Amino acid sequence: MIFKSLLLFCGRKYGLFSFLILGIFLTSCQSGADSEQKHSKAQIIKQTFMQDINGLDSAVSRLQHDLKTKQSDTVIQNAFRSARLAYKKLEFISAYYSPETTKALNGPNIPEVDDDLRVNPPQGFQVLEELVFPVVDSSAFSEGLEITIVLRLQVNRLRKISESNELTDSHVFDAMRLEIFRIQTQGITGFDSPVAFHSLPEAASALTGMREGLQVYALDKKNKDLSDRLNKAFEKAIVNLHNSGSFDDFDRLEFIKNNANELSTLLLDAQKSLEIPVFTESRFLSASAKTLTDTGVFNGDYFVNMDEQHSTPGKIALGKMLFFNPVLSAGAGRSCASCHQPDKAFSDGETKSLAVGFDGKRISRNAPTLLNAAFQAVQFADSRVSFLEDQATDVIQNKQEMHGSLPLAVKALKENPEYAKLFAASYKDGVNEESLKNAIASYIRSLRMPESRLDTYLQGKTNTLTLEEKAGFNVFMGKGKCATCHFFPLFNGTVPPFYQETESEVLGVPSTAEGKKVDADVGKFILTKREPHLYAFKTPTVRQASKTAPYMHNGVYKTLEEVVDFYDQGGGNGLGFELPNQTLPFDKLNLTTPEKKALVAFMRVL
């Protein structure tokens, strides 16, 4: 339990750094002659990785030279592409063992507010990309040159860190499968190439780096049939990416189904065939997941404060009773279900939920669905709490929402023989504030989205997607840029492939559907008082979206068609709001009418 708590804390505080801690911890646990023999394979991987770092350094050096000597747009852009391809080839090891350095090399081009509320400016390839595409900006020769200097420092930092990292075979295979997940959730969506749209060749480069690493293990000597299938799967995927044509036209649905899912499954089979242990520790995404769309691969009990808060059937049943019981509102006649109604996917259909008393007053925000609430690292639109237990506290004691009292609720439940018996059966201390909150949270964690037709299609169980729905998935994952914030397959803001943090975005949502001015709700800014968080709201899930209208934190849009139009215009800045911190790209998407219809049809599939 101590290690799990440390890992979860690090995942919250340091993001991907938690997995570096995990790697060091697990590596230290390996011993014996068998481990040493396997370790030598990983050492060959490390040697290649160090060589690839030198290749990346050379590529960045060439880019630096071309900027310094003010070469033509074509020369500079080609040098940038070459450097990014060199980075992608080593990404599966770099992102796994050195996540913070990797983020500095290739993080999003937006300022980051850390846990000490310091605003850290963006750096790395994505910042430079916006200076050299679609044409080389005049400032690129000075600003871009400075960025390449920092890039080379980060590459050297990666080299220094990697010299002392001890790779193991289990970690290498884990890193490869996570890279397959990264490619399908971020790579092919344009997440880290939003301007150059060089994502597909870069995904091919990442696959090439992994395929070369796999050859070290000589799988053909252990299982030739599996080796042949895996080599063919890599080749098929790489050819598909190279022959894709334009970024917008790439068939991402079929790539995920027929290429990515096959690769991640075969890599797991290869690891087992080679008798390389698969990790069994608790993760949000199961370490043994064959694909992202397998049933039950996401752990709804992962984002808890301590192991004692994990759900049980008894806790869930008790929490369900409390969820529908107005006892929590201290006589106000309100229950959790007043604003989270099962027939509306646990939302309420209101623009903003009615306040206690139902006298026409409303609370400040729209009620989100509670389905898959467990699949988020933070709760509330402004991300103000981390755990569902704390969410329950906030809502029960909020004067507008439930106007309740935890001490009074505990007193009433203790005096109720049925509840007292049920609490005693699930909690050693019976009824108290902690067990009350955990029971409600346990029920909410059990509220999962049913499998959609998309899931069963990708699992190969059905073939029931229409041509329009398939086209809509590809718009969502490509031209529409939806999946760069609503990440596949959860379609919320929990960031793959490690799934340790849930993002907020600044969209510039208007106060009314007419779009004359930005909504006055400042979102996460009210907590941090930091400019990047002004008008920032947690990215919700798009699953069950057809049942959760109206949309946005203020319920400003009644239909999915209105939401699509808002994004198509470029969000608030597309409406003319001039928000310097908007994270949504403000250039128009230029979606055609058929593309918009297809996009809505796909979201209804979810």
C-alpha cells in the first residue's frame, strides 16, 4: 500500500515522473542468473538508444545551422522534419525512462502551471514548429535559434540521464506497447504536430525504432510463426502510414483496428513467448492490456487516496442507497440523483442545475455526467479536488447544491438500524464521515459507460458502424482535432498512454449562443490566479454525449450540431474574443457540411 500511495502521489505531483520511479523500483527487484541473461538483451537496446540520441543531436545541430545561416524555408522545414523523425525513433525509450526530459523536448506549446503555481513557458519541438510552419517566420532566425540551443541542451541531458539508466527486458516491452498506445491516441491525431501535420511519417519512424529493437530478442528462434506475424504487422503498419496520402484523409479507424491493435496484441504475445515477465502492479491502464478497447482494461479504483477506499459490492450497494436518499441534504429534500439522473446519463438536462429550494435560482455550472467519473484524475469543472470522496464533501456541504451537513447525516444514519448494520458490514468503524463519503464515491466509481458500437467494432465482435459513422470517427481523430483533447478511447482529458493526469482547456466558451462575449466564469483561474488557467475547464468525456445536453460548463449549446459549429469557427478567438491563453486552435477547421454531420453521427455512436 505504501508503494501504491507513493506512485499515485508522484503521478499527481510529477506526472510521468512516477513511471520513472516505478522503473527504478522494479529494476532493483530483479536478480539471479536468468535476469542477468535477459538484462544483456536490454543492454543492446540501450546501446542502440544511445546511438540514436547521438543521431538526434546531429539532426538538431543541422537544424540549428540552417537557422543560423538563414537557409530557405524548404531547407529549414526539411531539417525540422528530420530532427523530429530522429526524436520519434527513440521516443518509446525516452518517454518511458526520462519523461520529464522528453516533455522538455516535445511538450505542448502552452505554458504550464506547476504545483508551486509557477508558470513555466513552453519549450521544445512544438514551439519551434509554429515558427517554421507553414512558412518560416521572420523571428524564427533568432527565437528559433535559441530554441535549438535549448533543444541540444535537453538532448545532452537525455544522454547524461540515460548513461546511468539500467534497462530491463520487461521495461523495454512495456515501453513498446505503451508507444503503440501513444501512436494511436496522440501520434496519428496530430497532437504533437498540430501545424506541420507530419504525424503519420513520425508514427512510422516510431514503429521503425521499435521494430529494430525487437530484432535483438531473436523471437524467430523461439517462435518463428509469431515472429513472422509480428514482422508482417510492423511492415503493414509502416507501409500504411507512409502510403496514407494527406493527414486529413488517413483512415485512422482501420489503422487502429487492423494495425495498432494487432501490434500491441502481438507484442504482448511475444513478451510471454520469450518468458519475459509482464508487470502486475496496479495501474490505471492495466499493464497486461492487449488493446485499449479490451473490456475492463481501465481500473476504476486507481484514483483513490488509499487502498482501504477501494470499492466492494457492499460499499457500492450502500453508496447507491445514499445516492438516492435525501438524508444527505439535512431536510432540504435533495439527493445526489436530483442533479444526476440515471435516465439522462447521470446529468440533469438543465443549462445550470437548479439550486436548493427550486425557486428559479440556479447553481453556477452545468451538471456533468457521472458515468466514467472514476476515469479522471481530478473532479469538478475547475479540477478543484482529486478524489471522489472530496467531491462528495463539497457537494453535500454546498449551500446551493445540497445544503447538507456531514455530521448531521452521520447522526441520522447511526440512528437508522438498517444503515448502521450495512455500514458495520463494510467498514470496521461503522458510520462516520469518512465511510459515508467513501460509500458514495464507491457507487460513483461503479458507474461505467456501457460498451458502444465503436468498442465492439474495434474488438471485432460486430461490424455495425455505418459509412457515415466511420467517417465521423476519422474526422474526430484527424481533421476535427477533437481527439487532441478528448483522448481515445475514454474520450475525456485523461492523458494517454500513462493516464496519470486530466487536462483542462481554454476554449473561450461564450455566455450566450449568440457568441457576443466570453462567459464570465473564469474556471480554474479562481483557484490558482494564474493567467494560463483563465477560463480553463476540465475536458469532459464525449461518451454518452447524446444524453447529456445542453453542453459546455454553462449549458450554452443545446445541440451537438451547435457544439461542432463552435469548434469549427475556432472557439472563442474564432468568435473574436482575443484570448491570448486559448488552448483550442483558433484557426477555422473548415469542416464541410457532410463532415459535420458525420462527426455528430459518430458522437451519437458513443
